[in-house]
Amino acid sequence: MSCLTEKYCSLMLALCASACLSGADAYSTTFARGKWDPSMWIPVKSPRFSYVGEMVQFDDHIMNRTPELSDEEIFRKHAADVYSCLMLKRKFTGSSVISSTMSFDHRMAPLIVIAPQIGKSADGRAEHREHYEIVLFDDGINIWRHLWKDGRPSWYRAAFLMTKFEPGKRYRLEVRLSCTKNGRSLTVSCGGKIFGYRDDNLPDSYYVGVTGCEGRNRFYDFSVTEK
């Protein structure tokens, strides 16, 4: 084999390997200091609250900004002012697996967000409209569907798993979004537990991200795998 042919084959193998990786992992990052690109993410506020929360950088994770108070006091008196959400600017289409390694203090509540669109508040800030929240907390996992009608938000718990998760322990929350001709569903797994949720209102085109709320929440990584 000639030197030129060898170089061509090596190049093609490298390109094929790169294509396989891009097809498998649409997006993947750690949230360790200096290891992720904040410009690829946008802070999004809740229409229920007047502020845009912030994520604070630590050595191996990010955490929603919270006051220097006890866990119980934050939960009881400050649940409305610790909400922090980051959404990827990129939009995804079709079936995928969305996952994040996360932990919480005290009781709750780190979560994965799936949103068909991101709106704007009256003063022009990014703000949620209709979206889904897949929420980890000490007593299980909730799926909340948030609606938007006539300029007002509403929400309801669409599905849930009742089990125990431990504060301070890292868990990998995985959400499999399936969009097929037979319908749409979420399959949620975490800590060896798994359950499914069927909802044909799930979007086929969507933004994804994470939210920390109601207490101290840590996020260590995030990935989206196209299926």
C-alpha cells in the first residue's frame, strides 16, 4: 500500500469515527470548572417569579444560587427565590436520551427540562412557556407539565414514581424521549428505578436543560444522545 493510500485510509477512518461520535452524542459536557462553555447555554426565568436565577461555579459542578441559610429555612421561606434554570441554545428533534448527574441537599429538587419553545418576559428576558419538568427529590420523581394560556402559566403533576432518594448522593437521572408513529412517551430511570409516561403532546422539536429549585441542587454533567 502506498504512503498516499495509507494517509487516505487513515483520514477516512478518522472521519468515520468522528461521524459515529457525533451521531451518538449530540451534546455532552461536564460542568467542572473550565470544562464547559457557558455561551452555549441561556438562563431562563420562570413566569411565576420576577427574577432570573444564577448558577454558581464550583470545582466539579454548578449549583443554583441560594442564601447562606439552613436547608430547612431555604425550603420553607425561600423556595420562590432560588429557582435557576439553564437551557441549551440548540434545539433537538425526534427521539433522544437526555441525562444529567445531579444531587440535592435536604429534600429537593434538581430537574431536567424539555421545552418546545422559550418565550420572552415583558422586559425581554428568556422565560418559559409550555414545558415539561422531570424532577428528582427525596420522595421520588415527578413529571410536571407546565402550560401557557392567555399569558398565564398553569401546571399539573402528570406522572410520578414514589420511592426514596438520599440527600447528598449523586444520581444520574436519564430521560428517554420517544417519538414514533405509535405515539410519544418518556421513560425515566434513576438509581435503579424506572417508569414510563405516555403523552402525545410531547414535542418532536425541543430545547433541553436543567433547573435547580426549592433547595441546594448540584449538576455535574449533561448529555443528549440522539436515537
